[in-house]
Amino acid sequence: MSKFLDSAQQLVKNLHASIEEVPTVLPFDYTQMIDETKMPTFLKVGNLLGVNGNNYHALLPLKRINGLGFKLNDTNREEIHLAIQHYILQIIERSEEGYVSITAIDTKKMGSNFRNLRRLGKNILSSFVADEENLKRVIDEHHSKSVSVITECLTHFENLAAYNEKSGHVQPYRILAIADFPHGFTNLDRLETMLQNASEAGLFVFLTLDEALVTNSNLDKVNKILSHLPCLYEFGDPANDFYKIGLSQIIQHVFNDLYTIKLDRKDIALSNITRQIDNLTTLPVPETDQIDGIRIPIGKSGGQTHYFTLGYDSDNFHAIVGGQSGKGKTVLLNNIIARGIETYTSDELRFVIIDCSGTGFQEFDTAPGIQLICRSSDVETCTIAVQFIEQELANREALFKEVGVADLKKYIKKTNRPMPRLICLIDEFHVLYTGKEKFSSYFDTILVDRVIRIGRKFGIHLVTCTQSLGGGVRRSILDNIPLRIALGMTTDQSNGFLGLRNDSAANLDRGVAVYNPQNGSLSANKIVKINFISEEDIEMILSLAQQQNVQSVKFEKIVI
């Protein structure tokens, strides 16, 4: 007999022995629910504490309930989302390949709540939604799939397990994880309809509720959605480990439908989640868009997640950032670096950071994905870092010629070997041009004639940044970079940086930028609110990234 059935029956037996009023009939027969060959029957969410002081596995019947809801508060966010990721990985570990499909939705935190799941192969992680523009499409797809399962797969079969066993086809069970609900949802009707029939359609929903986003206009719909889920609604006082869960859909009239659950701390520890994912590394590594370009979330524009984008179908392979002191340039650059490290492994993206102010970016000294970091206002010292860029471009040029390819995409496809894109970020780059003329001429030769003009073929991108506007912006750089990101500055500076008759960056608030990918053309302006990223956020991202990069190609890190 399945060990999960043993545990479930023991749980029921002990519940009966430990309460005064015992239900005469359980809502279903546990013995009829065992099908461990394709998809687990039960999900262990922790340990149940009986009134007699004994602990038992707290098991939820995956195929008989619609999902599990969680209420967020100021202290439990990280713990809850780690728990959900552990639950999902627990399901994957116990499922036969091809029988489970994961969708993660995290529009408020741009994917960071479920960042561990990014490493899953595309044969398991079917969608990872970090922006509102894709949210409606993915929900519509799940709604259509639920309708298809009920009207087609179940027409001649009792349930999805029977269909998968006898039809000769496989319809995966779908796991949908939604963070900070109802963020990003403009229409809740389809989700509510899906939850009404979720278990029948092979859908299980993990949902975390951010009550701050519940308004008078969506309150009724949110309550209807939550009514379809057992909910962990007291997930945490940091002083103890005990939580309440409403399970009225599962066992009636026991403990007034409230159970005290204790999470197993070692289960939801980051190290255990990393181990779970590492155990799944035999699965195909997910393809990333790095082969066509780089997309890094940096903020919001018009309510949608906005990405710092290099490559793809655009002519933007380099960028220039400008703004007055105190307007948020450091926060923007920290977003590009930290979110880039979070989104891509060091086999896909690396950074060369040259800080000509000599004081910044110390939090990234030991970060994965940093190829070189130089902090110096001395032009000759900075030259050493630029020489590294020059040599890297020459090395790739020779390698591509040897392989017989013309660009990065063709190299990766032909050799099936990793080749990371390289973002060369130079802060206060105007300092490079304050030395002798021989240095200025050298920098123009490497940065303009080589990197800006041909670097895109070899996956090398230049991002230059400055607070010295007006005459401090070198025209040889500005005139060759269509993508301009302007933080707050004066009207004259905006006209000089973005272009004549484009004063949109004049007097912008701190943390607000004009993102213009078309040489400052007024019609191409996008106003972006840069996402605030704290030192604690960066530390957490880099800690996780260290774990995610353990299997990446090792490389020498240079600190100057």
C-alpha cells in the first residue's frame, strides 16, 4: 500500500481518537484516491498538530481540491513563496515525466517571488509570466484548456487519470502559481470560472493574496475566487511556527474546520529548494532569449513591466544613460545588473563594470556573472579595463572565423556551446576623455569604431552613463547610440541629450526616466518608473544566483 495512503489513514485514525465530536462520514474515501504512477495523490504541506500533542503529516488531496490559498502579511512573503516553490517541486519529483505542467505568474515583483522555478526545463515550466501584457493571454489559454479537458477528454472517461491511462494520449495536470493576487488582473471572471471546475479539469492553483490590492470594486470577485480554495489565512507570526488552515472542503466539522499546521523549516529552506531543482537537472535546460538579445525588467510604464532591451528585432544593441545627481541613476544601474544576474546565468550574460567615479558597485564584487570590475578615476587604470574589452572582442572575432560563423546566434546554434553576451557598463564615462589625447583617441577606436559598430555581432554591448550633461556628453558616443535613457535634468540638457525639441526629461521626479530607443525622437518617448531595488533585494538576488550558477562554466573574475 502506498506510504501516502498509510499516512493519510493514520492521520484520520488519530484525528478520530483526539476529538470529542467525530464526523460520521468523511467527504470522500481516501482509499479510492491512490494513483501514484503518474501524478501524486497527496501533497504534504507540513505537519498537523493534534490536540493530543502528536504530529502527523498534513496531506492535501491534489486531485480533489482546486488549490491552496495564502494570505500575505508584512513578514511572511518570502516564506510563503518559498513554501509554494517547495510544494511545486515536490509534485514534480513525484510525477512521471510529461504528466505535469507549471505556470508561474508574478507581475508585481517581476518574477522574483518564483525565481527558483526559472531553472526548470520548458517541458515542465510552460509559462513564466512577469508582466501584465502576457497575463491575460496565459489565463485565457488555461481557461480554454480547462474547457477542452472537460468537454473533450472527459466525454468518455470518468476522470483525467482514466483518460491518461486508457486513451493513448497524455493531458498533463496543470499547476498554476499566482503571486500577489489580484495584481495585474483586470478581469477576474475567467479565473473564477476555472476554479469552479479546477480539480475536474486537472488544474491546481496556488494563490497568494495581497489584501492591499483588494478594493471595493473587486472585493466580491476576490471573495468568490477564495471561496473555491482552502486558505492558509494566518500564515505567520515570526515568533512561532504555527499556522491555521481552513479545510472545510476536505473534512467536515473536525476542529471547527481549523487545523494547526507546522511547516517543516528544512523543507522550505532555500538550500533544500536548490537541491530539489538540482535533482531535476537531467531535464532539458530551458532555452532563453539570450540567443536573440537581452531583456531585463527595470520598472513600469503605463502599468506594464518595462524591459531594458538589447537586440531582438530592434536596432538597439547599446545604450546611454544620463541624469543629474540624485535622480536615480544608481538605482537604474543596480536594476540592470542585479536583475540581469537574476534573469540569466553567467553562461548567458556577464558584465564588465568600469566605474570611473571610483566608489560604486561594491555589492557586486563577488557576484556571479561579473567578468571584470574596475573602480578608478585614473584614466590609465581604466585603460586596462578597456583593453580587456578590446581583447575579448578580438578573441570572439577569431573564434567565430575559425568556426565559420558571422555572429553569436550562429555560433551557439552551430557549436551548441555557451557564449555569454557581455554588457560593458561604464559609469561616468566622460572621465575617460579627460586625460591625454592619446587616451581619448584610443577609447574612440575601441568603444566607437569596434564595440559600438561591430560588437553586436559578437554579443558585446556598451552601456555608458554620466551625470555630466551638456558638453560632457561626447558626440562620438551619443550620435552612435539610438537607445537613450534620460533621468531628471534641465530643459537645455534634455534637448542636448535626447534631441532638439525633446525636453521630456526636464525636471523629472527622482526614479522616473524617459526611455527612448529612436535617437531621441519625441514620438518614441516612454515614461518609466524605475523599480526601487534595495541593498537587501540585491543581497537576496545574488545569494540565490550563486546557487543557480553552480553548473555554469567557471571563469576568471578580474578586479582592478
